[in-house]
Amino acid sequence: MLNALLMIVSAALIVLSLLQSGKSDGISGAFTGSGGLNLFANTKERGSEKVISNLTLILGIVFFALVILIRIV
């Protein structure tokens, strides 16, 4: 039962992470260094981006909890 739930959560987590829009310049920016590393940029997510981001965070926490729960049981 828990293993099946873990598989469903992990598949949903993969799909949600693939649906998120890229926030970087891509692979060319990684090699050339253009744009810099902007960890503390003040960018707000709005609308569907915020919903997808929050669902990804929630599913990540659920995934972590399920893995620990399966390991204990």
C-alpha cells in the first residue's frame, strides 16, 4: 500500500518538476557565466507558476515522509 502511494507521489513530483519554467539562461549560460549566480533575486511567482511550485514543495515533503515511514515500517 505505501509502496504504491510512494510510486504515485514520485511520478507526480517528476511531472510537476518538469512543468516548472526554467529560471536560468540554459546550458550556454552555465558555460559562459552570463547572468551570474543570482540566488537572492527578488522574483515573485504568480498564478499557475506559484501553484505548481507549492504543489512541488508539498509533494516533496510527502515523498520524504513516505520514504522515512516505509523505512521504519
